[in-house]
Amino acid sequence: MGVACAHALAPRAALILTDRDAARLGEVAAELAERFDRAPEVVPCDLGRPGALEDMVGRLEPRGRIRWVIHTAGLSPTMAGWREVLEVDLVATARLLEHLAPWMPPGGAAVCIASIAGHMGHDDGSIDAVLDAPLAPDLPGRLSTALGAEPDPGIAYLYAKRGVIRLCARKAVDWGKRGLRLVSVSPGLMDTSMGRLELIESPGKEPLIELTPLVRPRVDGQSRLPGRADDIARAVAFLCSDEASFVTGCDLRVDGGLIAALDVARS
């Protein structure tokens, strides 16, 4: 999704790409340079490493203001243990916004990729209170206490993404006073490398494919997963445009109607 977003925004922005995989960054930068005749800058950064954000901001500082922040990095449940999922998907997101907000001028916007998983939990005030303080000490311990047990990676992912959705809604209030916008985007079942891995490891996703209301012809090479990275990229491009200049503090579900179908099925 990050690569698709870069291709969508490259025609109208000087891009700075960051990822923990320096080799992959170089490949994507070369693709963009060939297609758009302008190479983006690359800043390798592993959000799971202590001090990584400070290092990244130090490298970005000489480049001046950052108009848009598109945060697509994350770990799925099959990629890591539950503590690391919380750290990368929620805590690192909160730290990223905190570090980059001072470098964004009025009119700027940040888009954080959440997930429809964040819409699948039950409302619980004690759990939400924990999620709403992601930078307070010992998020894993506090969440375990609120849940009554240590979560598995899938449950941790659900709550991490719920936390991202709530984080963007809360922070948008203060951001708006500075002329900045902050939104989250919740992808559905997307045909990405991460999505395909989860489909193999989590057979329970098969019924969700069947439940997704919006059906389109598959493009060449597409798996049974109904969503496409370009669906997210187009949504992000809209949110980073003047057409979305009054859109902030909300979550945009790009899921083919899956959450709506789940809500109908439960009613």
C-alpha cells in the first residue's frame, strides 16, 4: 500500500520514502525515478527500534516542512508477537505523529493506515482508556490487565488498530487549531503481500471474503482478496488534496462494505 500511495502522490510532490528495508527503498525509488523522472529521497528507519524516530527527524530537519505524512507501516498478527504488534502498530504511530507534527505547515495532513479490524471489537471503556494513552509506560501490561489476560497477536492487532482510529480522532482536535488535518483509513481485505499471508495463516478470513458486498472483476494476478492497493492509494490521494480540505478527525473505511455487512448480520 505504501508503494501504491507513493506512485499516486509522486506527480504532485517531492517524496521522502522511509522503511526499515533499505534495499526495498532503493528499488521503489528507482521505479519512481524511471516513471516520473524525479527520484524521491530515501530515509531508512525501523519504527520498532528505540531512537529511530529521533534519528529520522534529524535527517529530515534540513529538508524543511513536510506537507503530507502517509503512514502505512505496520505488522500483521502472523508477522510478530503481540507485544511487538502493539509497539509498531500503535505506539510507534503515536510517536511518529508527535515527532512530525511540528514540521507540518498549515494546510498539511497526515493519513494513518488503520484496519477494519479496529471496527470489530466490542466497546469497553476500560480498554479504550488504555488505548487512549499509548505513550504512557507499559502499554502491554495495562492492556493485559484491562483484558484480564495476555492477548494473542490477532487480538493485539485488533486493539492496536482501534487505538490508531481513536488516536487520529482525538489528535485531530488540536491539529485543527494549527490548520492541520489528521485522518485514518481502514482497509478491508486487501490483495497485498501482507493480506495474502494472513489469508494463508487465518482461514477464518474466507467467510469475510464471501460476506464483502462489493464484487468486481478480478484484475490479472489478483488473489481472492477483493481489495487492491490502488483502492487505498486513491483514497489517500483524495485525503491529501484540496478537495478534502474540510475532512479531519474521522476514519475512512475502504472495505467494499464489509463492516456494513457485518453490522447488518448482527442486527
